[in-house]
Amino acid sequence: MCRLLAPLAVVSVLAAGLPADAAVKRLPYPEIKVEVMPAYQPDAAFEVMRKALADAVAKKDTRALFALVGPSFMWTLQGGTTDRFDLGRDALHNFKVLFGFRPFGADADGPVENGPYWETLAAFAEDPTFYQPSDAGNLVCGPIAANLANEAIYEQAQKKIEPADEQADWYFTLAPTPVTKAPGDTGAPVAKLGTVALPVVGTMPPAQEGKPNVPPTHLEVLLPSGKTGWIAAGAARPLASERLCYAKTPAGDWKIAAYDQIE
């Protein structure tokens, strides 16, 4: 059974730090090139929707938020079906269950553990990167995604640096990116990355158990050389990420149309 997504904000680069003991062996590994999806350039109506979403989340205005949910909202799991999505119920019901406004199996809003998931919604509202899936009609999704140029090389790297039964936190760079010795270092970069996937092993500020999540400003990454360095948090996104998608209605308005979970 898929999990509910309160933990999503923990894996989002915009919402939380990574654990200090992020799973990874600090060894050299083959460079993993990626192809970043072409960025979607929002039209005026899309920007209106984005602002409305950000305002609703910032104010925790449920009425304004629910008004942005499209009539055919879909909830998927890695692009397929999930037993949490109730085909017999309307779009708003499923949206409410997904984001912790209504308990699973209930007919009315009520308490949900750790819900509502405003932090998760805020992470999406604040992320400025979007793309259009090639097989999804007029959907626009965020955050932006990337495809591995060679899955076999990625699997080789995983086997080399990931401990048994654990997975590293793989991110990808959005564009050529300088790597520095320390967070915010203004000296000469120690390396420069192309568009690649690489493990994140720490954040600044670091995550602290039992304390509120603080969005990181910088990510510590393991380079193919086996050495580590720091990049700006905004320069990368998780390679595997849950995504919120939008679609334009016949009237020209953008609505929240889909959500795809990763596990």
C-alpha cells in the first residue's frame, strides 16, 4: 500500500535538510549524465494560478485552495493506479484525503495524523520549475524532471556507493553548476558540474531531529571523483520526486489536475 505523503516535505530540497548520516560510501563512481526536461514557460493565466496557490497556502485558506482543484483531479502512483484514489468519489474528496484534510475512508473532513500537509503544499507553491510530460496531453508538472542518459551507468554507481539495503539521496543539476569547498564560498570553484545526477550527503543548515524543518541553502554532494563539495540548493532537484500537475480548462483557467507519488 502506498504511504500518505506527509513525508514528502522531508525529501523536497525546498522543504527540509537531509539526515547527517545520508546513506552513501564516499568512493569514486562513474559520472551520471542526465537530460533535463525542457522548462515550461508559464503564460499569464498560469502565473495567476501560481500566485493564488501560494497565497492560499501561506494563509492556510482552505476555501481558496479547494477552488483551485480541477474537476477531474487524478492521484497516481508512479504513473499508475493507487488504492488510495477513490474512483467513486469526486476530485475534491480525493484531493482532501491526499493532503490530509480528510481521513482515508471518511465522508467528511476531520483530524489526520500530521495533517493537513501545508508544508508539502508550500514546497510545490514555492518551486518555480515546471515541465510538460510528453505523454500527458496539456499537463504541466513541477518540480522539473530529468531522464538518465544511461541507466546502466547509474546502476553501476548505485552498486558502488550505496550500502546494502539502503539508497542514496540522488539529485540532478538543472544547468552547469559550480562546486565550492564550503557553503557560500566565494573562492574559485573546486569543480564544475554539467547536468548530472549525484548523491547529496548533507545540507546547510543541517537537519536537526525534533526541530522544525528549515529549507537548506546549500547541498553537500559527492562528486564522481569521490570527493565532496557544496552547491546552491536551488541548483538541483531530487531525481525521484513526487509531482503536482496542472491543466488549463476550456475557460482558460489553470487548475490542479494531478498528483503523482513515487512510493
